[in-house]
Amino acid sequence: MAVTIYILCILTSLACTWLLFGSYRRTRYRLLFWSGACFAVMTLNNLFLLLDKIVFPTIDFLPARLISAFVATCLLLYGLIYEKE
């Protein structure tokens, strides 16, 4: 059951990324770009979680997961603070 949930989380993040970048392409609203970038990195974070818990349980992916979560948060925070439209 855990595998199914991890894969659904990856697919949901990927769908959000695709939708946000598609909306950005149409409207050129910069906050959509930063939100899409955030979700792209969150997709990577969810992939690291799947690799950590299911595929390679003996290898510790925690540093990669923490760094990717930090980068995703920083991207969204930057977009929220510095993009004014």
C-alpha cells in the first residue's frame, strides 16, 4: 500500500507542475512559474522518498530529501516575496 501512495504523490506533484507551467505559458504570470518550479522540486523530493523507503532501503536519501524540500520552499518563498504583479 505504501508504494501506491508514494507513486500517487509523485504523480500528483507532477500533474501540479505540468498544470502550473502550462498556465504560466499562457498568461506569463510569474508567480505561476515559481509555483511550478516549487512543485517540480517537490516531485523530485517525492521520488527521493520512494527511493529511500522502497527501492533502496539500505541507502539513506534523507540529505537529498531535506535539500530538495528546502530548495522547493525557497523557490516558492522567493516567488511570493519578490514577484509583484
